[in-house]
Amino acid sequence: MPYDKNNKWVKSLGRTAPTNHVRPGTSRLIKDDDMRIWLMLQTWSDFAQSLYDYCLTHGGLTEKQMLSAEKMRIKVDPEYDPYGEGVWEGVYIDDEDKYIFKISIVTKNNDEQVRSIRKRLIDMPGWSDIKLASDKALLFGCIKTGTYRMLNDDELIDIGRRTGICCDCGKVLDNPKSIAAGIGPYCAKIRSQTNQ
């Protein structure tokens, strides 16, 4: 076996391999500090403690383990809401005016509808997906308590004008008319169709 007990490669076949190589499979572990701490506090559950021990030993949980932990937490923690029950689609802003978040319904190729949850720095183009359930739960909690608020159309246009980035698609506005409008032509057309 080319790994020692510290997950480092050892000499093999007369060659020295890098000692910082990650054991296959462990790079796909989900590292979620919020879930790790929650599991640690569930001393009443042997299952939660076994997941916590695995997380400590390996630095994260597998996707299957994370799903099991999420199901358990949903059952016992009424504040934990990774699905955003009652949270509307729209664009939200954090309490520091630093990040904006976009919640929308997306239809996939097989006509399945899924909820898309993305974020970006207010003055940086491009959206990144929010994938961890604990990050989603934190976002939805902030929205429900009013810490984060939904932006109206005028505010979205204002942000687009100030930053030169479309708040719908997250792309840089490079046309003077689009910059003045605060939104790209395609997004403006889609928005006008949905508002009718």
C-alpha cells in the first residue's frame, strides 16, 4: 500500500512520491463546519456521534453521509431549513450590501424543475451556486428574519447602473445603452415578458 497511516505517500518501487498527495476519494468529502458542530452537540445520538467522528478523522463527510445528517437535522431542528419553505423567488441583498443572492426556479432538460440558489459579490460578475444545505439554511434563515431583504426592480436597476453588472444574469454590461438601463437587453426582454 503506497500510503502510510497519515495518508502520505511512501517510497514505492524505488521512487519517492510526493508526501502531500491526497488519498483517492477523500478530496470529494464535504467540509461543513456548521454541520460538524451540530453533529458534535447531538450527544444523545450514536449515529450523529459516528458521523462526527468520521468528519474529525477524515476532514469531512461523504455526500451520502451529509444527506443522512441533513435528514436527521431537519427532523430535530425546527430552525434548520435547507429548502427555504416560504421563501420567494427573487434577488436578495445581505445586511452589509456586500453580497446579492438569486433564488429562481430552473427547468432542466428532462423538464424537471429545481430551485437554483446562487450568490455573488455585488460588484463582481458571475454567479456561484450555493450547494451546501447548511449554507442554504443560513441564507433562508437570514431572509426569514429580515436580515437579508429582497431587492425591488428599481434597486436592481440601480445596482446594475452603479456596478456595470446585470443583476439578472451577472454579466458585465458593455453596451452604453445597457449600462444606462442597468440591465442587459435579453434580461430586460425576459423581465418585461414576466411582468405582463
